[in-house]
Amino acid sequence: MSTMNQFISEAQQILSKEQIFTDITRRLAWGTDASCYRLIPDVILSPRNEEEVQKLLRLAHKLNIGVTFRAAGTSLSGQSISSSVMIVAGKQWERFNIKQNGEIISLQPGITGARVNEILKPYRRKFTPDPASLQSAMVGGIIMNNASGMNCGTHANSDKMLLSARILFADGTVLDTGDEESKEQFRREKPEFLKALEAIRESVIKNEPLRQRIIHKYSIKNVMGLNLLPLVTFDDPFEIITHLMVGSEGTLAFLSEATMKTALIEPFSASAMIYFDTIQTACRAVQRIKLTPAVGAELLDRKALRSIEGKEGMPDYLSSFDDNVTALLIETKANTKEYLERNIREISEALSSFKPIRPIQFTSDESVYSIWWSMRSGIFPSVGGLRPAGTTTIIEDVAFHLTDLPEAASALQQLLEDHGYADGVIYGHALEGNFHFIINQRFDNQQDIDRYEALMNDVVNLVVNRFDGSLKAEHGTGRNMAPFVEKEWGKDAFEIMKRIKLLFDPKNMLNAGVIFNDDPTIHLKNFKSFEPTNRHVDQCIECGFCEINCLTSGLTLSARQRIVVRREIARRMKQTPNDPTIIQLEKEYHYLGNITCAGDGLCATSCPMGINTAELTHDIRHDQLPPLGQKIGKITADHFSTVKSGLRSVLFLANTAHTVLGTKNMIWLANEAHKMGAPLWTPAMPKAYKMKKRTQPDSSNQLKVVYFPSCINQTMGVAKENPDQTPLPDKMDGLLKKAGYDIIYPENMESHCCGTIWESKGMFDIADRKTFDLEEALIKASENGKYPVLCDQSPCLYRMREKMKRLKLYEPAEFIETFLTDRLDFHPIDEPVAIHTTCSMTKMHLGETLLRLAQRCSRHVIVPQEVGCCGFAGDKGFTHPEVNRYALRKLSPQLEASQVKYGYSNSRTCEIGLTTNGKIPYMSIVYLVDQCTTPKKKED
Ligand SMILES: Cc1cc2nc3c(=O)[nH]c(=O)nc-3n(C[C@H](O)[C@H](O)[C@H](O)COP(=O)(O)OP(=O)(O)OC[C@H]3O[C@@H](n4cnc5c(N)ncnc54)[C@H](O)[C@@H]3O)c2cc1C
């Protein structure tokens, strides 16, 4: 047995089988971070607690097996990939502890930065490290990369905010530097370690030029190599250990918990977008404002501005600028309006000798400055979105001392030009001397790799030899810059780094190859392929920002990982079509990628390129549809009312069995049947329902609405245990009439459907035909769009809105808020209620509408945190309930803690899954509104 097999076999004694992935598909998928590199790990492990990590580390230590830790995998320098063991400490590592009224917070490594800010918001405090990836990047990765962004500079980065760390060394030793007992134990058990650390510190302190060099290098942002700053800042060995963790990229120890200071949110802010004639002038302006209360100055060079010219919402005057114009987006913040105005005066005075192209104008009006900030945030997606297929977008990350900034910035521009990167844009955090440049790069032929190599060599020359700057300011050294650490830092400093590594990780088992790598060309190896695979996803840069919204991330595959696998299949099909691995990948992808994709498209909402991986899934389903499936799809579409009758019979039978057997026996029976392949029944399953024939309204009332109860609500009633036994169409009918509306029902309602059912199965033609038929019926019913059209199921309405452009279509919360609130008196209840925003509501930006409506009805509305798509996905909750269960794993503890008894949403199928997994009944918001309203009293 190989050592790795022995490791895996022993790891199986430590973790359950759901925590270990060895299949080729997931190994490939997890071999990707946001960098341009790929390594395939032998095994991916997903431990849930420190004890499990400790056992795994001890095992790896015993067998000399290399280990890489992973948080969100958004790193850009190739530091969160592995060709050995990958230990993922992301989604299961999200606990936190708030101390001193929010001034201090202890965090597990898997919480995203954005979530930390949400947690701190009620205390009016924030997590200061601010990488642009904050929505996705997790505390472990942020600290271990010493990630930073527009505002935190070097004064509020992880190094400055970290108070203590709970860490696991390579041999499994645990040390909590915030705990006296733990430190005492460490002193007793590891005296040689502390002695050696002290010796390293002394070597620095006694070497004055080195000490000065360290101070100088960290006067600007720098994440090249290990963090040497603690050796000149602290005497206490535990402080040194704590701060050595920052920027160590998982090469020294596992971070199990970090305790950090937080900062007050300054509520008042103002920005100014100022255009200078050249990049040098803009940089000179930055030098001037460095000592003013500006908290950020984002530079956008001409190419960056050009990338967003003409885009929606962008100012027209951009196109009139000449080739050298450079913008500075300056920001200032304050605790009061008066201080804000004082700040603006100070900054403006500092810039008074400059003659910008347009007058300097600070504004605290969000509607104005949000346009400027969207210009800034639009650069990356614009450049990446326009790149040719097969290329990827590389974001480089250098920093210069402010004194060098004007010269260095123009030299950098020239360098990109010289190497033929005509589309290379420069932008970045100029106040910190930190520039990013983005290039679109191919790695599939030697010529392009050579071009990249030549560029990197010249970048190293420029940044290191000419300006003594930082080759990486924020993104980490990784494998990308490992060959240049010594060059940048010099021999003495690099020796110190190596001694630290040896002390912490004598067997070089933690993230080997990252930061320290003997191969001078490692940055030119292991490039991933960006083989085009599907037009909907070819622009993906594999950044992983989709993963926060992909409900199967961590269960099967994430949206990014689906694309990675499809690209690899495409690459192999092109290069080695007979490769048996293709069959294996396709086979595994069927469940991991296809079956379990909920197809909700929420991934697009956090993708910088707006990529909707559901479209890839739908295309795959379409391409793989067997002729029989197509035939069945057509039959169900042609005889839809018969299908609905059949479904009613099934629901009737299930409900009868439930009544006869009782809930307990029925659950047992259903689970057994599900194990044999039957759809899962739960007590949340609705009873059958058939709408009674409705009479068309009296024509004298001008308040009319066309109401199309979705086919689901025409068939499914309420669950046996629901507190209100009125089916939704009857409830809606009652509410509309209460508000004085007459209801028009489209003709032949039984046969109509919006088409979503077929679309999700990849039967696009049938789906479109059904949509068209429904649209015709609605046009007729609404007298050519004269009356609004209401549909009671948000996913159906979403598709209708996408496809039917001739009608005014409304989802219930939106319809009620727009048309009924003035016609009803609301009597809010004190009882807490929960709401769930469906994916389609999110995509239609109706989450706030649902919240406002619920708040009219209850004084205590709970919006469970971190519950996105419920994963029911129309029918997946019946066929693959594990997806639904995983997506809603955070729901029920929050409902329990808030003592909520009822939940409200806007999709019948989602409500089944929410009821099952939330363990309280979920109903349409219509029930709550009906419960809390009476017809509007006429004023006397
Ligand atoms: C489009 C885009 C924009 C970006 N913008 C910025 C930016 O503005 N500023 C910036 O600094 N970065 C930026 N990044 C890079 C990246 O997002 C950040 O560095 C981020 O902090 C990485 O966090 P992560 O959770 O993804 O960490 P990962 O990539 O998972 O890991 C980062 C490193 O930490 C190690 N690690 C993770 N967890 C642990 C643990 N528990 N114990 C020990 N080691 C661990 C890993 O081994 C790895 O070396 C950007 C990335 C992208 C794709």
C-alpha cells in the first residue's frame, strides 16, 4: 500500500465518508483556486472541528504527507491548491464570539469577511481587512494572505488587528496565544521552540541594516514571503507567533480561531472623482493627499476608463478624454457631518495647485458617488468579460513607495505596452502605492507562456531592482512569486524566513512549494486550461465568487467546480478523445454536476461576469435528453390537465395513507420507499386540490386583475398539518376581493403552464411553446394588457417576466404592495414570523418588498441569515432531498432560537422544503396578509 493510500485509509477512521473525497471529479474540481494554476490533490478532507484536524495533522506528520489548507479558494497566486492532501476549513467553520460590545471578535476561519461585517453591524463596527473579494473570502484565507483592499492599507490589516490566534502546529500541537494556560503548557512542552524563536528574533534585532530593511519594506503593503514585521515589533514570543501567522499562507500552522480588534464604522462619507491629464500628475496628487484625512484613493488609468466607456450608467464625457487621462477616486469618512466637511476642505486644499480636467467636486450624495464606485468596480468584469475565449484574466499586484509613484506608474504602463499587452489596464489603491494590472493571458502554447515569462521578468526588474517595491502587495506570494522572494528581500531576510519555516514545519509538510520553492520556474508550470466548453460559461475566470450563492458548494460541486470539470472534459475530448478518464468524469459529473444543480441561477448574482451556471446545466440536460425523455416531455405538455389529474391522485393516495397510518408510520414507510428510488414524502407534502370553476367578474368594477394560479397551486393544496386549511388560490381570491378587486381567470387554465418544468429539464422548445400558449391566454384575459396579471408562484413569474414582454406581470408580494396596501387596513401581530426570499424573488430584486410587507403584518419579522436558495428546485426536494437538506442546514436552529412558529414565502414547492427542514409550517405571504388585514375603513 502506498503511503498516501495508508493515509487515506487511516483518515477514514477519523472522518466519516461524507468528509472525504477521492473521486477524480472532485479532486480535479478542488484542484482549482482563482489563480492560473492547477494541481490535483490526492484527497480532499473536510474536518468539522479542531480535534479532527489535529488527528489528521498527526497522521500526516507520522507518514510525512504534505497538507494544504483551504478556506474559500479565491487566492490568485496559487497558494490554495495541492497535489497531496487538501484540508478544507470553510463552510463548517463559521462560529464566532463577540466580546466587549463588538470591539473584539473571535472568529473561526470559515466565516466570510462580509458575514463578519453583518455580525458586527448592530454594534456599528466593522472587520477592517477589506479585499475586494470580501463577500467570498473567508477569515482563514484573509488572515493567512494578509489580504487588504481600498481602505485598510497597512494600518488596519490583519497584522494590526489580530490579538491572538488558536493554532495547530504541523505535529498537531495546539496553542492558543490568547489563553494563559495554553501558553504555560506550551512553555513547559516546547521550550526549545521558544528558544529557537528568540534566537531568530535576536538575529534580526542585532542586524541593524536588516532591521531597518524590514521596517522600510513594511512601510508599504507587502505580502512577499513570511511576515517579518513581528520580529521587530514584539519581544513576547507568543505575540511573535500570533503575528507570524498573518500572511503565512498556510505554510506554518493551521489557524483554528483568530481574535481580532474591530473598528468603528464612520457613518458619513464623501467621494470625489478627479481626472488628471497624466498618470504622473495623478500620482503626484496622491503624494499630496497622503497626509490628509483621505481614507482611499483609487487610481484608474486611461485603459481602465476606456474599458467601462459607453457602459450603462457611465458618464458620457469619458469618451472625450485623450489617451493619457487618469482618474483618482478619493474617499473620506467621518463620524459627524462637520468632520466630513472639514476633511473635504483639507483634501481640496491639498489639491488646490492641481488643474484637473474637470473641477474637483466632493459629494456625500450616495446616488452620485455610487456611479463613480460602480465605475471602479466595473473595470475587472469589463476587462475579463471582453477577453477572447481560451484566455484567462490575470490580476497582478505590485506596490511602490509613494516617493516613486509617478515614475513607477508610468514605467509600469510602458512595460505593458512594450510586451504587447495592449489591453493591460492599471488601477488600484494608489494611496498605498498599490497598483493592480490586469492582462488577458493564454497559457495553451509556448509562445504565450514565453511572453508571460518575459513580462514577469521585467516586472521583477522594475519593481525590485529599480524601485525596491513589493512584487505582491495583497494577494500573497503563492507559487506565482515564490521564485522571487529572495530577490526582493535579499539573502539575510530570506534566511530568516527559512529559519522560521524550519522551526514551525521541520518536515516541510505544510503547503510545500508555496512561498518557499527551489524551482526558479515554478511560476511557469502547472497552468490550468481554459478550454472553451459552453458559451454561457466560457468567460468564467474560476474566481469562486459564485460559491457563496451555490447551494451545492461543499455538498457535491459548486458552480465554479462544474465549469472546471466541463472544461477539463472539453480539453480531453479535444486532445485525447479516447481517454477513459472522460467517461469516468462524465459518469461522476452526472450526479455531482448535473443532477444536484438546483438550476436557480443565483450563482450569477455574485459572479463578476454575471455567469449563470444553470444555463450550462440546462444545456447539458438538453444535449443528454434521450429520445424517450423528449417524447414524454411532449406528451406531458400536450396533455397537461391529465398530468395534473394524475398528480392529484398521487397526492390523494399519499394523504389517505398518511391519515390511515399516522405521521410516524408514514415517515418510516416513505423513507424506506425513498431508499428504493421513490420520491421522498414528508408531512409537509400537500393534499390534492382542484380549483372550482370560477365565474368571470362583473364588468362595472374597474379594479380588475388577471389571476393565474400556477399549475402547482392548481394541483397542490395545503399539507394536512397546516394551521390554515384554505388552498392558496382560494386564499388569494378572498384577499383580492377583500381589497375590492374583481378577478379574471384566464381561459383553459388547467392546460396552462409557464414552461419552467420543461426548461429545467432542458426541453427548451416545449417550454417556449407552453409559455407562448399561456401568454396568449393572459393577453386575452387582460384585454391586451389593460389589467395587471398576478401569478402566485415566484419561480413561474420569473420565467414569465423573462419571456412575456407584452404584459404587466406581478408576483404576490409586489402586487399586494403596489395595489392592495391602500385598500386594506393592516393590524400587525406581535408574534414573530420568518420570511424566505426565493431565488427568483432575489433575481427580481423583490426581497425587500417581501420584508416590508411582512413588517406591515408582524412587529417581529425574522430573516434567517445565510439561507439562500432552499434547494428544492421544483422537484429535487422529492427526488434528491439531500440537496434541500444541505441548503437549509442553517435554518431550523435560527427558527428555534427566535421561537418562530410560522414562516412565509412565495413558492409552494420551496415551502414544502422549508417546512420539512425548518420544522415549522411555511406558507405563502398571502396567508399572513390575509390574517392581518381588514377592508379599508372609509374615512368619515
Ligand atoms: C476577483 C478577485 C479579487 C480579489 N481582490 C483582492 C483584494 O482586493 N485584496 C486581496 O488581498 N486579495 C484579493 N483577492 C485574492 C483573495 O480573494 C484574497 O487573498 C482572500 O483573502 C483569500 O481568501 P480565501 O478564503 O479565498 O482563502 P484561500 O484561497 O482558501 O486560502 C488562502 C491561503 O490561506 C491558507 N489558509 C486558508 N485557511 C487556512 C487555515 N484555516 N489555516 C491555515 N492556513 C489557511 C491557504 O492554504 C492559502 O495559502 C482577490 C481575488 C479575486 C479572485
